[in-house]
Amino acid sequence: MKTLPAFGEFFKAKRQALGLTLREFCLKHKLDPGNLSRMERGLLAPPQDREVLEKYAKALELKSGDDDWYAFFDLAAAAKGRLPDELLKDQEIVAKLPLIFKMLRDKRLTERRLSELVKEIRGK
């Protein structure tokens, strides 16, 4: 299973893929370059406010529902030790979380099986 980068690394890679320097990106989207620099370097945690994250995701030209969109929000939640909001809204998934936690704790969930579960949860 491919390991995801930290939120800041992911953000920086997406910004750079747009061909924008940090300052250009911040000017274009009226963002503070100091805070964004600290966030990209992992010195500042990603915001947890959904509206702010959506503003950033749109500025990075991420498409709602795409893998990168989910990765962006998943990484932001993981940085705070939280589960993504859309997963918490699904009671069927929430009911199965203790089993997944136990399997992870007992090292019985292989990387391959975890990858399969993620695809299954996302419906892909």
C-alpha cells in the first residue's frame, strides 16, 4: 500500500504542480505566505474547519470526490488524530471501527488487506 505524504508535503506538491511559487499562490488566493509556509513544512497543523479546507482544496484545483480531494481531507484529519467527517457520518462504518482498530493493534491487518479495505470503503 502506498504511504501518503504529510498534509504539508501534499499541499506543497499540489501547489507546485500548478506551477506557482508560494508567494504567487498566496497573492492569487489572498493567503498569508508565512502561515502557508509553516503549514507546508509541517510546523503548523492544517486547519480543521471544513470551509477553510474546501477553500484551500479549490485553490489547489482539487475536484470534489476525486482521490486527491479525499487524500487532502484525510491527511488534514489524520494530522489531528481524527477520522474524516464523511466516514464518521456512516454508522455502518463507525460500528466496524473497533474491529479495524483491534486488527491494527494485533498486527493482523496486512498492508494489502488495509489497501483493499480502503478501496472497498470508498466504493472503488
